Amino acid sequence: RISGGGEPKGHTSQPQPTSYFFPGRRRHRSFVDLYSPHTGQRRAELPPLHLRPRPQETEAGRKTPHPHPDTTHAPMAADSKLQSPLLPPPAGSEGEEGHGAASKRLESILSDESVPWARRMCAATAVEMRMLVRLAAPAVLVYMINYLMSMSTQIFSGHLGTLELAAASLGNTGIQVFAYGLMLGMGSAVETLCGQAYGANKFDMLGIYMQRSTVLLMATGIPLAVLYAFSRPILILLGESPEIASAAAIFVYGLIPQIFAYASNFPIQKFMQAQSIMAPSAYISTATLAVHLVLSYLVVYKFGLGLLGASLMLSVSWWIIVIGQFIYIVTSSRCRLTWTGFSVQAFSGLPEFFKLSLASAIMLCLETWYFQILVLIAGLLKDPEMALASLSVCMTISGWVFMISVGFNAAASVRVSNELGAGNPKSAAFSVVVVTVLSFILAAIISIVILFFRDYISYIYTGGDDVAAAVSKLTPLLALTLILNGIQPVLSGVAVGCGWQAFVAYVNVGCYYVVGIPLGCLLGFYFDLGAAVRHPWMVLDNLPHPDQSCISLS
């Protein structure tokens, strides 16, 4: 007889799961062994009794009780021996499978060779698509909204004049991307470690990894702020005209607070993504965008602060996003096991963490700095204002599509790291195929739309007819670039999920700097193709696949 959920008579130290039957319903209980790093001893804990779900209830709808884990922050490499998942799967809509259950089902489908291959692929695709959409849709929305904030800032600046558009383009793409690439790249270490820790049920380490990354990124932001402060002489030293360099420096001064917003945002963002928590960031970013548009209009046009006001409002908006996401982490029940408060362990293990962060940063910086170099090269052409303006429009459009791919990048990284952490290699490999094909199809559709409206798209950013004509000539190259960029970020996400950042760094060096930049200079200056320096975007790009093969693109 059970009284109040207490232990039954005859309890032993290592009992087997026991069931008790009652008229009309069934109660079940099991023991969960937890390992305490403090004592090195095992202890048995009895979780509360719970009822079997009724027929109309679903697995995702039932709230399964679970014991609280030992929150001792042991290193990830240590064998904490957590025997059972202690974190409930991410809450989905009514009737949906939890992420863990769907992942196990996918691995089971792919491993069942008794079923014909075609039927297995159809069933597995349906399961994978549901998980990808739940991850990718909010992630795409977040990245697009964040990019829209930067683009709207450039639009506000562009309607002040052609010089202001060129200055905002040079400051936003030529200088700001330097910090963005470095910070986002270093933050990708959190994506790898948190994703695999979450898949392995080592939940307490997620908060430690996030804090550790924030410490490193804040320290990195200090020399970047100094670089921003001396942006004018640096741009002149690189050959930019004094007029454009002076205007761009004013814009860059307002972006200094944004550096430290990046340092906080990217670890927080990767921490949430590793747990498949995407929707809250989308809501926060949407609300912030509305605030950003109103404040930017007032500051730039009504208060007359011009370029400096536009960039300052962009920095303020990024800090609003950071604060909103952190409040969610602290107050949400979904993060109660992964966020256990600030810890001094954030300052331990920094050298090892820095190595992975540096590899991640090099991987992404070699890519983002390549586009930055293209902008600087465009500023050295015969008509720098026209070259920068037309190239800015094309790169902004490319950036829109790139944000979609980056959303799939985040989904691919989460899926692969979670599956590898859970020991499901077949599911990880299958996820790569599905997300790559889906991203390619979307990029191809967008490229066709861009080609159809090639003569009109530039008027969104500026009213100049000369710029519109230059953009129209570049659109065919832009369309091909969009298709290639629809695939490459997804495979980079796979590499991050596997922890193969160093391999991608070597690939980027060869593609972008051995082939791309020399080819761009040759076409832009020797053959006098002007802003068609975008040609080097069409280079070979090889990125790793989870089955340890290489996928060759373009």
C-alpha cells in the first residue's frame, strides 16, 4: 500500500521499476539514479507518482515530473553520469511531439532497414521538416528583423544624400562588419558546446558556457572600440577619399555601444538556440524593430542628428534586444535548469574556451571580412560614390537572403549538435540533407523574383536613376550569388554543430583570399569592370558534411 507517495516497504538500494495497480487506473513510478560529484556516491531518489496519460492526452501535452539535478558546475568533459533526461522537452503547440521524442523517432525510422528505403525517407522527411520549421522559422525571423534594423538605418541615411548613403555603407559594411564577424564568430563556440551539452543532458553547463563566452567577448570589445574611435585615419590610410572617410567616421562613432551589445547578445542567442528556444527572441526583435523605426525617424529627421543619430539609435536597439532576452532567461521556467545564476566558474577554463572561440571567429571573420574588403576596393574605383552606392544596394539585398540562410544555419547547427550529443549520427546526417535542399529551393525562388524586378529594386534605397541603372547591370551576378549563398551558410552551421571550425577556416582562406580577392582586383581594375568586382563571389566552396565527406558547391 502506498501512502502519500512515500517509499514502499522492502525498499532496497538498487530497486527495479515497480508498478502498482488500482481499480480503474494505473499508477507507475521509477527510480532515477543521480551522481553527486561532491561525494562520489550514488543516491536513490523517488520522483513523485504520476498518472498514465488519458487516451485523449498526447505525449507533448503531458507535463512529466522530473527531479532537480545536481547543479554542480563540473567541466563538460567530466563524466557526470546523468542517467535520465531531467529537462522537459521544449514546449510545442498542442498535439506536437516534444523535440526529444521526435529525435528518437527519426533515428528509429532511419535505422529500420526492414522498411523500404523510399518509405523510410518519406517518413523521416516529414519528421525532420516539422523539427526544422519549428527551429528555422523563428530564427529566420530574428535574423531578418535584426538585419532590417541595420538596413533601415542605411535607408534613413541614404535619403539624406548620396554622400550619406556611401558613408553609411562604408561605415556599416566596411567597419561595423569587422566587429560583427569577430563577435559572432567567437560566439559560435557557445553554439557548439551548448548544443552538444544539451543533447547529452548536461544542462547546468549551458549557463557556464554562456557566461564564459560573454567574458571573452566583452574583453575583445575594448580594442574594437579603440579601432572605431580611429576609423577616419584608418579609412584615409586605406585610400578612401577624405570626404567619405570623415562622414563614415561620424557614423561609426555611434556604433561603439553596439560592440558591447554584440558581446552580450551572441552568447545569449546561442544559449537559447541550443535549447530550441527561438520564438521569444522573435517577439523581442519584432517589438524592438517598431521602436527602432520610430526613434530613428525622430532623431535623424526631426532632431537633425543625421548620420550620428542614425547609428546611435541602432546601438540603442541592439541593447534593448539584449536586455529583453536576458530578462526572459532569468524569469522563464524553460531555462530554470540551464540558467542557475552567475558563477565564478565563468572565469575558469578561459584558455581552452578561447581556443575554440578563436577557431570559430577565424572561420566567420574570413568570410565576413571578405565582403568588407570588397567594399573597400569599390571605394578605390574611378567613381567611388557610384560604386559604393550600387554595391551597397546589391549587398543589402544579398544580406536579406543571407539572413534566411543564417536562420537555417542556426537550425542546422542546433539539429546536428543536439543529435550528435544524443548519439544519433544518422539523424544528424539526414538533417543536413533536408535543410540544405530546403534552403537551396528558397534561394532559387528569391533569385528569380530579384531578376524580375531588377530595374526597380534600387529605388527602395535611393532615388538616383544612375544608381538604379548600375544596380540593374549587377543583378544577374547578384541572382547567382544569392543561390550560392543560400547553401554555404547552412553547411557552415553543420560545421559549427560538429565543431569543425578550423577546417572551414582553411577552406575560406583558399576560396576568398587566394582566389576571390585577386580575381576581384583583376576584373575591377585591369578589365575596368567597375562594381562588377562582385564577380569573385562565384568561387568554389567546400564545406564538411557530418559523414566526414566534403560537399563541393558551385
